[in-house]
Amino acid sequence: MISVVSRRPDVQVHFDDRWESVSCPVCGQAESSIFLEGIAPNGLEFRLVKCAACDLVYLNPRPSLERLMDYYPPDYGAHEAPNVGLRQKLKLLALRANQRQSGIKGAWQAWPGRRLKPLLGLKVEYIPGGRILDVGCGNGLNVWLYQQAGWEAVGVEPADSAASIARSMGLRVYTGTLDQVRFSSSSLDVVTMYQVLEHVPNPRMVLDECRRILRPGGRLLISVANIECYDLHLFGSTWFPLEVPRHLCHFSVQTLSRLLQESGFRVSHVNPQYLLFRATLNDFRKLYAYLRAQVSAGYLSRREASGKLVVVGIQGFLVKPLRFLVASKREQQFAYFLNLHATRE
């Protein structure tokens, strides 16, 4: 069990009565062990457990399905108007590099994008006339990028406020979940899900639906945070990708690969995104803010908080890079995000 950053010693873990206990969302096994429990930066107490049968880490108890959307505030990042900044322009350059361009001029124009693809975690190979779906598309930014790159692009988004923003940009985005929209069978060439599967109450059901709507040989691209990431052991309950209680499931390379295979997909490769310095710095800032609040509330002394920051700083900015260089299982231990590329069997 991973240790928590801090917790009031005089308070027992208490869960909102709107939360419910569940079995493993992937295999249905009820038996599990505690993986991590504590208090999230938003003040919610939580418990993550690890399934005894399939090793999936999941939130248990979790908000009931009727109450789940209550935890998505109006200013939730993916639900704001899109900002086409430098990173998005680089993504578009990388996506357009997949189009077949003839001649020396075409090759020269495609070269920068091809160099950028590995850095951006992208490998959406262009299919002339291809149909691509972005599940959980938020404000439609990825749908817009795909459309600009030549795809027939469509999106699905459960929050109508975000889907409305996308539609106001002239994008074809439906409000609802994937199973509610009901695309025709074998009607799509590619389905993408970026940091979406963690939010899904029933991941297997979603992947089964992806398989149904993809043509044989169609591709599925999934990006999730890596629950085995070194940074989780540094930051414990304040680690950003835990995102309590919106993230219901937490995947590793092994658990997601197994689930994809059981759902009728062949995993071609995993593209890890390490984010060694940037992500650690962002999480360190969040830890600092959290500990400062704990000191102000009287739950920690200044000495305890300072000691914690020093230890995490040394482990995160000095020890972590060295361990990364000599790691035998680098992808498993140090990837912050996992981008899995799979093909429908």
C-alpha cells in the first residue's frame, strides 16, 4: 500500500452517502486490497483498491452514476472554449505529415511534422476519406484538428455544455455517451480516446462498443495515465492523475493491454510519454499548495511540511532522473501517460 501525504489522525475515513461500493469494473471480482487511501487536494476522502483477480486499480467506493456529473464543475478544463495555441498547431503539423504528399516540396513540408509525432505521442496515420471518432471530445479541439488534417471527423461528449461549444465551431459532435449515440457497425476507421477511459464506469462495455463500430482492421488509440508511474509514489494522494473522484479506474500497461486483448483488439505498440521534469514540477507545486493548506489548518507543523517537500524534491528532481537512466522497465515505471495503439481483430 502506498503511503498518503497526510491525514488528520483523529478522523476516520468517511464517504459521502452518495457514494456506492462496487466490484471490479473490468472483471466483476469483489475481492480486493487497499492500494491507496487519503484526502485529495479538493478535500474529498477516498480509497483506491486493487482487484485480486485482474490487478485493476479503481476507486471504491465511488460516486453513484446518478451523481457522477455533479463532480464536473462548469469550468472543467475540457469544457472551456478551445485555445488553438502552439502545441495544437504543432499537433496539426504532425497530423498533416501523415498525408501522402508527392515531390520534393511535399516531402520537405512533411518533414517537420514527422519529427514532431513521437514528441507529441501521436500516431494517427491518415487514411484518404477516412472516418475518425474522438470519444469524450470535450470542446471538440481534437475533432477540429482531425478535420483540418483531412479526416471526416466526428466527436462524442457527455456534457452538453462542452458539446455545444464544439457545434458552435461547425463541428459534428453529439451529446451523450458512446453507447447512446449508436454509430453504425463497422462504420469507422479510427477511434481515439485521450484521458477518457479513466472516467468511464464500465471500461469493458466502452471497448466492446468501439470494436462494434470499427471496421475490421480499424485502429483504436487510447491515452491514459500510468498508475505504476514513479511520481505516484512521490506525491501519493496529491498526484494529479488521480483526479478524485472523476477518475474511476487507473490502468497500467498490463491491465489495459489485457483488457484490450479480451475485448477483441491486438495491441501493436505502446508509446510512453515520460514528462520527466514538467509533470514532476507541476505536481510538486500542487503538493506545496496542499501542504501549505494543511499547515494553515493545523494538521501539520511547518517542520513536517518542509521535511516532506525536501524529501520529495530530492527524490523527484535528483534521484528520479538517475533511476530513469538505469531502469530496466522504463516504460512501466516512469511513463506518466501511456498511449496504446490497437487494431480491431
